[in-house]
Amino acid sequence: MREIPIGLSFDDVLIVPRKSPVKSRKDINLRTRLSKNISLNIPLISANMDTVTESKMAIAMAQNGGLGIIHRFLPIETQVYEVARVKRSESVFIEDPLRIAPEKNLLDAKHIMEENDIHNVLVVGPSNQLVGIITHRDLLFEDNLNQKVESVMTKDVITASKGTNVEQATELLKKNRLKKLPLIDEKGILCGLYTTKDILNLRHSNGAAKDQKGRLLVGAAVGVKKDFLERTQKLLQAGADIIVVDIAHGHSDLAIETVKSIKKEFGNVEVMAGNVATKEATQDLIAAGADVIKVGVGPGSSCITRIVTGSGVPQITAILDSVEGAGDIPIVADGGLKNSGDIAKALAAGASTIMSGNFFMGTAETPGLAILKGGQKFKVYRGSASFGAAARRREREYGEWDQELENVVPEGVETVFPYKGSVRDIIHQLLGGLRSAISYGGATNISDFQQNVELVRMTPAGFRESNFHDI
Ligand code: XMP
């Protein structure tokens, strides 16, 4: 029989320590390439899974320098709304501020504020001329929320003219002790908004991952069937910075054709494509136009693809092989990471970033409410190909479970996980470990680390020795 090559995973290797120039872990720079044309300040991406990434997670990831990919198991309008929420959350200049008509009632204004987590809404007439502003303080002592907005709003709003830049806006906000500064043109038409909060955030958030307009970066996933072109178009209009072609078996004609059509239709768009586990697959997707390749077939914590189909490649080998076929195109190591050491091993194998669901599951920023059981809080985590995920999708599409569900052959599982609190604490721990790992690798940044790093294979005895033992 032909010799069968060995496939290695995270627990089969260690990073060989090297002489380190690092005096403090704070000096280690974690900036890395996401795709051909986009960089991140940290190499962490939250997975495009329906129990992991919607706007709340994506905002937290980007504020910390990473990226969230909004999952695709939503109606187009809802996914677009989630992307817009991220883009709107911290832009220094809001081009398209939220607004309400004067004849709407206070309850409508309250809903807009609550849904968008804001404290003021601008009031505009039929041709978009600014007529007032309504704030949450205006609503606090109002018993009758059926009153019209115009009867309670502040009419004298301090404004600035179209074209005012950030420095001029900062001065005006400071001088007049304002929270909001709407911009209007010569006809009084609303054409943008500066807020004190966003300007202060900009000053304090030099680590956040932002686009050229100062808005947080966000990605969005699309499938390979039905509405993917319409979905992509609307996601891009909403400001998505990268489109992720999300298919379990990314080395397929369907995936290749999808990448090609998105590139052809929209030209200047960054596309992440996957998932794959071989050199050939990576080359095929790059030839189709992909700007970053997502690697991982079956390593995920909620995945049973390898059990159900017997198919996959252990993740360190999958990354090494894909990197070999990728040339200058970056690789995302997706799934199967259990700790910060695994992030370092994925980067050592050549990945530029990692994607995880497991690290971030159970946090406050994941979608859905926590379940309370026996006085303890839990949150759901499920594979995108689990029975639960399929049922939820059909429920969304048809309003109920149906016969088709009997045909589902799950390749993922579903579980509840103890509530972990904010994702920021998790990110802090992961980055601390990663910085230390890069220092063990004798480097001060990811690129130097990758150039000089050496991996060593270990036996089961080495793996046993690696964890705490005999205590
Ligand atoms: P972790 O290990 O972070 O992995 O939980 C997250 C990645 O797992 C993939 N994924 C799946 N793979 N069946 C699979 O075979 C599934 O149901 C499934 N759901 C998610 C996906 O690549 C994700 O980023």
C-alpha cells in the first residue's frame, strides 16, 4: 500500500523557544494582514456563526483591533441592518444620521433610540430639512408617548455647514458644550452629523480596526446559492469591508463560480473564500479571485464533519499546505483553537489571522439571550450544520418546522455554555498569551515571528508533559 502522509494538529507540535530581544510584552506588535488590501491590529476574527457574530460582537471585535463576520443566516435586510449598525457605531462623521418625522409620536422616537442604542434623534421635514432634535431626556418624564415629536422636540438646534471638518466640529462641540452637531447645506437640508462621543472614541481608540472614514471594520458572509449577488450588493452598500463566501466544502465548483461572479460583478471588493484544507484548493480559489483563504475542514469544536464524512485534514497540516499554495495571499486559520498557544501555533504555521467561535461563545456579545438554569446563566453555541441551526433557519424562512427537517444529516452539534461575561476579557487573556508566545519565538511582531519560527513535533508523552500534571 502507498505510504499515507501524516497530518498534524495543534496538540502534535510546539514552538521551539528562541533567544528573545523583548523586554516587555507591551512592545510586541500584533498587526497583521487580513486580506490583500486590509490589515487588522490583532489577528482575531469572530466566526460567521449564528450563535457568535452579529453587530454587538463585531463592534467589540473591531474596537479591540480584530474583526467580526456577520453570519448569513438572516434575511438580507436584517443582515444589512447588522452591518450598518457596526459602521454607524463609531464613525467620526455620520453621513446618514438616523432621523424621524415631526408628526411621528414619542413612542416611535423611543423605539428608534432603543433599537439603535442612541440618546438623540434628529427631526426632519419631508424634504429632509432639519427642524429639531429629540433626546431621551425629553422622553424621561413624559407620560403620554402618543404625543407628536414636534410638540416636545427642541427646535433651536446649533448646526454647522456642509463640509465642516473634524477639527472645526470638535471646536464647535467644545465651545457650545454640545453632544451632537448636525451639518446642513444652504437650503437647511440635513447632510451629516458629528457627535462628541465618536470624536472622543476616535481619540481613545488608536487600537481599533477602522476604515478610511474612521468607521469600524466589519465583514459579512454570503452563501453560494440563490440570493448571493443581491445580498452582496446590499451588504457592500451598507459598508461591509469584506465579503466571506461561506461554504463547508470550499473546494467546489459552486464556491469557485461564486467567487468569480462576485469579483466580476463588483470588481473592487475584498473576498474571503473557504473553507478548504489543501494546497490545490487554495490555489483554485485564489485563481478565481479570492483575496484571503479560510482554512479548516472539520477542526471546529462543534463540528462532526470528520466523523460523519471521514473527511478533513488535521489543522496544522492544512494550514502549512494551504500557505504553500497561497503565495502572497493571506490565510485565516478557522476552527479548532483551544487556547492562546494554538493561536501562536496557527501563526507559526503561516496563517495571518485566526477565526474562532469557541473562544467567543457564551459571552455577553453573542446573539440571543442567556438561559437561566439553577441560578446559573448559559448561552447557546451550535455548529452551523447542526440540527438546531437547520431548524432555526427553516423556522425563519417558513415560520415553522417542516417535513424537510427529517432529511437533515447534521455535521455539527449544539450545546449550552456557561455565560462568560464580556468578550473583552477573553480577548485580553488571548492577546497576553499570544504576546508571550511571540516573545518565546524570539520576535517582536508577527511577521518576524513567522520568518524565524521553528515547530517541533511531539509524542503523546510530550503532550502529557505539556499540561499540568502530577499535582
Ligand atoms: P471553533 O473550534 O472555534 O470553530 O468552534 C469554529 C468554526 O467551525 C466551523 N463550523 C462548522 N464545521 N460543522 C462543521 O463541520 C458545523 O456545523 C460547523 N459550524 C461551524 C466554522 O468554520 C467555524 O468558523
